[in-house]
Amino acid sequence: MITIKFDRLNILPGEKVLDIGCGSGRHTGEASRLNGVTIIGADMNFNDLIETRNRLNFIKNCGEHGGGQRGISAADITSLPFETESFDHVICSEVMEHIPDDSKAAGELVRVLKPEGNLVVSVPRFLPEKICWMLSKEYYNANGGHVRIYKKKKIASLFKNQGLRQRGSHFAHSLHTPYWWLKCLVGPSREDSLPVNLYNRLLTWDIMEKPKITRSIDTLFNPILGKSLVLYFKKIN
């Protein structure tokens, strides 16, 4: 499930990309397909890094690797082990809502980004996330815990205050919002709910097959029900 729009970043051969909080490597893997791009997937979770490595190897074995360098790194977003101004692009998808000291994390993302470089950040959208919190305490305590819900102005200001210029935004994954509401309603950890399991099969089919009908529905309802808020920034010299 790709949340960001890579065409908005204009990633060129020879450039370096950091995917911080890469999880299972969905964006790391997508970036590895680009021609001549160096991609680093970084996360604190060892099992996630193994999944990312396996995803990268799968893409390479399928002949879809773009020929650039690739790697994984254990890294804390509040203290990144990378040199200042070492990446042309930084991706931070669904991470900031987990970080208690989000100002420090934002500072680190800006520090490792080159001047005129692009940063893209995605977080859960306020209203869909708020409803999930209301339906289930278990939801926001799972997967490392969500410590806050961002409004668009708040998350944008966090990075503007670090010297970045916002250059765009959009919402994503409207089809996933009702799924999470339903999952929270029956209990996030339940695996025996027929409606949840059927919806999960629909989402899996949509991700794998990318049929036009569900892509069109998702695009149509993203402004209203999009689960994720995605913001694009550029580092000012």
C-alpha cells in the first residue's frame, strides 16, 4: 500500500532517498524500482527491517530493481545515524504519531535533508483517527501506540518552523477508513469477525490487482474519507 506520490518528488538517478520508519518496506521497495537511486530503509524494529530486506530481494529477483544501491539501517528518528545534509529526499510515512518528542524528530528529518531536498510526511487524518480512538482504546495502544492526533495545521507548522516550505498535500486510502472503524468496533485484535475478514480480503485484492473501479472510488472519496494526510515540503537554502 503506497501512501505517497513518487511523481511529486521528481527523484533523479544518482540521488539518495531515506525511508525512515520504513516498516515492512512498502515505500523502500517502491523507491528501489527507480532508475539509479540509492535507497535506505530505516526502522527501530528488527523484524520490520528483515521484512524490508526480503521485499528488496524479492524485487531484485523479479528483475524490477532499478540498479541503484539499497540498504537497511536500525535507526531512531530522534537521533538519526546519518550525516547532516546527506539525503536528497526523505520519506516519513505513518511515524510521527508514535513519537513523544515530535519536534526533535522533525529537526532530525530536516537535518539529514539536503538544501532544496524534498520531505514527504504522512500521518493519520484527524477525523477518521479520532473516531477510531473513540471506538477503541486498544486501537491506539497497539503497534507501538499513537500518542497524538494531528490536525493539518499542526503537523504543517511543525515542519515549517524547521525552515521548510510546504508545497502540497493530499489525502489517501479512503477505502481503508471504514475498515478501521469496523475493526475498532468489533475489537482490533479479533481475528474471527466475518465482516472484518471479508473487508480485509477486498482491500488485499485492491492492493494486489489495482482494479480501475476501486481506484476510482478511492480517489473520489479521498477528500472526504481519506485515512492518511500526506504533506510535501521542500528545504529552503
